[in-house]
Amino acid sequence: MMRIRSSEIVPRLFITILILIVLEVISSAFLPLFGINKYMIPFNVLIVLFLGFKLENPYLALMIVAVQYCHSLFTIEGWEIGTIAGVTICIVISYLRDVLHFTSSVVTIMVTQLFQILWFVIVSSLLYLKLGSFDYIVEKFWRFLPESIVLSLMAPFFFSVLDKVWGVHNEGLMGDNT
């Protein structure tokens, strides 16, 4: 976990959002070329998990809003539900931070998958309250499974890239392949 000075947040968040935008464009442009129309890899979830796991900052909620708002440009999902899920996940992470020790890529993959399931439960619960029906949630679950597995497998590499952007030094944390 690293504390980032306030003056460093904006440029690093800007680079992170640029990475998100590039990945969203690639995901939304190239997956349909291969006949994968119903799936879109939600890189925003990985970014929010990274921010929650690696940074301790009072502006974390605002950073999550910025990430979710930029993600909402590429999806029909609004930024509000993702922001609520992201902030809730980061609160859970802050309570579990002392017991979570990421010593390998396998642990990173498993923990990332676990928190994606929690993300899905939170978003689905909010959607159920809004829609009053489980039909969309069941359909969303079958898309969530392969997307979350792909994201979890990408997490060690993705977190190491964001480590460089945010200047995080690995000390037995996520992305450390020791």
C-alpha cells in the first residue's frame, strides 16, 4: 500500500484513464471483429481493484468516480452503479488490507476473481432493486463468468503496468512474482 501525494494524483490518474480508454476502444472494436459481440472486458474493474489494493488516499472515491465515468462512455451501464460497487469494494479492501498478502500471481488471480464476484453481487443487487426482475441478472451472470476469468488471468500483468504508472514499489504486494 502506498500513499500518493495530492500533486501526483492528477497526472497519474490521467495516464490511467488514457490506458482505460485505449483498452476500452480495443475491446469494443476488436472483440466484435472476432464474432464476440456480447462480451466486453471491463478493464475499469481491474483499475478500481488496483486503486483499492495499492493506494491509500482520501481522494480514492473521486478517482473511482473518474474511472467509472470514463468507462460509462463505452457502455450502456451508467457510472453510478459501478461507482457504488467500487467504493464499497474499496471499503471492504481497507478492512482486509492487513490480512491480504499477495505473494504470487496465482494469489493475485484468485483474490481478483473473489473481488470481481463481490462486484457482481453488489451490481446485481442494485440492478434488481432498479428493475425488480432477475431475468437481466441471470443473463448478465453468464457473460460475467468468462469476462471475470479473463480479467483475473490478466490481473498480474495489468497490475504491474499500473505499478509503474503510480510508482508503487512491490513489497510482497499484488503483482510481485516472488
